[in-house]
Amino acid sequence: FLNQTQSRIGYFIAKTLSIIFISIFTTAVVVLVTYLIQWSTDGKDLDNDQSWKLLVFYLILFFVYGLLLFLINLIVQKPALVYTLGILLLLLLPVVKPFIPLIPEIGDNIQDSLKYIPFSYLSDKTLGNGVTFTNWQWVINVGSIVVLWLANLTLIAKKDI
């Protein structure tokens, strides 16, 4: 099935569409649960603006992680490694990040640079209470998604998976 270039590109397009669907589904579940909790506790109303911000956040999060991990999977072809790396990036990085400034001489520089690396600040925002981005983070997000998408497309077109 995936031995022709056109089939592999179709597979990649389907994977891209599945990332979009998963983002929409995740947003719908989070918003539905939030509305149920809000309804049962008479809490503060959720703005519709927040729902759209949440959808954009999940699209960015899943595109960056999905495309990065798929690219690594295309290169090494070891799904267990990719699965482990995904878990480490999402769960371990936020735990280790506060200790980075303790590294002598370069810790503060590393901490400052992590503000501009998508998998670092996206994992922070999943645990935080806000999903807003700086202007540079918007540029980095869009640029990362475009570069990762093109790299995946180029690699999958040339490599038999």
C-alpha cells in the first residue's frame, strides 16, 4: 500500500487531517466538560472566545508534537523510541525545567532560550492557566509547523516506509 509515492503522500495528508480532527475532538471534550462543571457548580460563564483560543492552542500543540514525532519516526523507524520521546517531552520536561537555572554558568541562558522552543513552552501552557502566545511565539509556531510539515512531506515522498 505505501510503496508508491502517491500513496505515501496520501497517507501523510490523512495523518495531517487526523491531527486536525483530534484537535477539534479534544477541544470539544474539554469545552463540554467545562460547561458541565460550570452548569453543576454555578461557576463563572466561559467565554466563546476562550473556546476558539483553546481550539487554536490544541491545533498548534498537536501539529508541533505530531509532526515532530512523525518526522523522528520516519527517520529512525522505531515507534517505541518515538512514544517514549513524546512522553518525556510532555511529562518530564515541565518537571525538569525549574532545575535548569541551577546548571552553572549556562543555566539561565538555557532557561531564556526555552521560551522560544515550541515543545518547551507548549508543554508549559498545557499545565498553566493561559493559552496566550507572544508575537515571537506565534511566528515560531507557524514557522515550526510549516517547516515540519514540509520536512515530513519531503521525507515521506522519498523514503519507502
